[in-house]
Amino acid sequence: MAPLPAAAPPTRRRTVLGAVALAAAAALLPSPADAGPAAGAPDGPCAGLSRLRVPGAAHQETACLAELTTAGTVASGHTDPADWAGLTPKDLTVPSGVPGIQIDGYFPDTSTTNTNHGWHHDAQFVVRLPDRWNGGLVVAGTPGNREQYANDRAIADWVLARGYAYAATDKGNTGLAFHRDGARPGDAVAEWNTRLTQLTRAARAVVAQRYHRPPARTLATGMSNGGYLVRWQLENHPELYDGGVDWEGTLWRAEGPNLFTFLPSALRHYPTYAAGGPAADQARTELHRAGFPAGSEFLWPFHHQVYWDLTQRVYREEFDPAFDGPTEAGTPYCAPGSVPGCDADYDYRARPADVRAAVDRVALTGRIGKPLITIHGTLDVLLPVTRDSDVYARMVREAGRGGLLRYYRVEDGTHTDSLADAFPDRLRPLLPCHRSAFTALETWLATGHRPPASRTVARPADADPATLLRECPLGG
């Protein structure tokens, strides 16, 4: 699917639930232990804070913080735990000891869904500049329809502790009514791409202001909708990045597959499956045929209750608002044939050509221009792997860019890592696999040594949950 999905639903209004170190050489970024201000940078913590300006920002607030990770920003009010609730395992270690500068602000925008800081203004961003800098910059868009702090636990804490500068955007619209933004179908999702491009350019400039030299590496990463943004940026603006890590990104393709080619099947057939009886086996077969893998049935009740219906309705409203007439985002949990415009009856391929044209405006092509590593769980039942990353990897190869891609299917991974806490014997978190992929990308860029071949990363037969939270060797 493309745009949204992974953790799309939750917002503060609806919260649901082999590392490779950088070598110290001219060709490599320095390790955190060796990181420090660039030559010629002012001495002292937060030096030059008052002179930092985010190009194009309509408003910014700059702070010198003793701690840039969530070990300090929760208490200081420089993050919002509601933004990242449910995205990471409960036992995830939080690093600390990263002082520096944080800039919060927003770019000019007309929509007002993001209420962080009481601003009621979208296109909000956060930029974090550690005192001890390793020369790199990581930029990210958020999963689902969350706000700019959504990646703070899963991504920002870890890369800041490694010495990277970090920047994230809310993508220009947030919340379950994000589809109200824009003048025509597809505008809200299209804005996500332009906002990450805008932030990347601005963050690179701020990094140069702070450290007196531009970043030696600019890396894009993100999960779900954020992973989609990584793919799109490397296809459309490879000049801004050195590479990216895509964590189960959404696949948008006008011809499909996309959300609308498999979610309606879940809405049609899951209630019959859940009810049991003589029709249940056929309903399960239909769910498997739609892409929801055999063996994932234990995840279906949660996704039916939380993700499938809501995701289908709000994204369908974004690209095909005419389907349900004046009704906004359909009728929740309607049965097939029960009401006009029921999303359980939605047939994407039968819709008018302008619907596919709206999707095509944000579609992916596979024509990446910089190295990309993709990870995706085999038990993802929001963005089924066979309807998403398997397809995208094929698109990259068919576009002649296969040498720029490494793709790792992670056995027993699912879309939201917090579910691994609920099913520790059946699921594994993807977070350590993201970190392994990130360090593999660092080495790939620094040395030219390609990561292990694309493969399925098997779950070790004897691994306990604590081990799976720490380790994910991509070569195994």
C-alpha cells in the first residue's frame, strides 16, 4: 500500500495501542566516542544558539537542552509521548547523555490539525543538534498520521546517541481528518513528500550553521508512511540524500496493489470468519488470497478492531471522496450491502479513472537513485508483505536499480512492535532489525562493502524475547 499504513490510526486523539560501528577514518563518519563539533565550530555547549535560523520557517523556538533523547525531553516538554505511544516494545532501553540544541517550529501552512505547543498549525518540525556531532544528519517523516515526535523513541533516541543531528516533520497534516487538507483528492498525501523535501533542505542548512560545515552524510529513514517517504525521496530527490532505510513503507501504485486492493477484502470477509460456522473456512481463504498470510490469524481481531476499517475509510476519503457522496469517510464497520458507499463493498478497479489518477500523483516507480535498505515483517497484516515490499523490491529490480537495494523480510515481524509484547512467543520486534539495517547502510556508504544479500531473516529457534529485542543479524 502506499501512504499510510503502518501506525496510521493512532494519534494523541486515538492512541492504540550485527551492528556495524562507524570507523574512524576519513572516508567514514566518526563514531560517537570520537564525535565532536566540526573544526572551527564555536566552543561550549549550545554555542551560537541565538544565530540559528531554519530557512523558510514561519516560526521557531530554540532551546539549549541537557538531554536531547526522551530520557530528558519527556520531562522538559520537548517531546510528546502520545505521538509515539504503541510504536516500540515496552522494554526498549532509552539512551541518555546527549546534550545539545533543539529547534521546534513550523513552515507556512494553511491547515491546523497539529496542536503541539498550542500552535494549531501544521508543517511543524523538530531539529536536534547534539553537542558531540558525528558529521551526519538523519531526517524522517512520521508513521501513520502522527505528529513530529512520533519517531523519538524508535529512531531519534538511537541516532542522537550515535552522534547524528536529527530532523523530523509532521508531514503537513495530521490526525484522522488529514484528508480535509488540500483542494483535490490526493493533495494531503502529496504534501507529505514536499514537506520532507523542504525539511531536508532546511535541516542541512541549519547543520551547516551550527557546525560550520554541511553534513557528510544525509540519511532518510522512517516506518510505514515514513518508509513510503524514504522510497519517494530516493526516487525523486536523490541529490539530497546519501541513502535510506525503509521500515515497512506503504506502497502506492495506481494499478495496485495498494491499500484499496486488499483492505476491502478484510472488511468483507473477516466478520464471517470471526463468526465461525460453515462459511468461516471460505472466508479465511479469501483473507489469505487478499494477502493476509496464513499463520497471522491471531492478529486479525486486533487489526479488525483498530486498523483495517479506519485505515480503509480515511485513505479512501483522501483519494476517492465521491464514493460515499456527502458522507465523510464512510460508515464505520458497515456490512456489505448494508448502506450506500459502504467501504466493505469498495472495488478500486471499478472506480472512475480520476481515482487512479489521484493515486498516481503519489505513486512509487522503483527508480531509486541512492542505496536503500528495506525491512518488512512476514506477519504484517496492515501492509501485507506480499502486497507491499515484495512488490516494491520487484519494481526496483525491473527499473534497473536492483544494485541499490537490499531487502530483508523479517520472519515473525508485524506492523507495530508493541504487539510483540502481547505475543512474545509468536512475534519479534522489527526495531533491532532497523538498527542493523541502518548500520549496514553506514558501512555500505563509507566503504562500498555491500550488505548481505536480500533474504528472509529467520527467527532463531531458541531466541528469547530479550535477545530478539537486542539482536537481528541480517546475514543470518
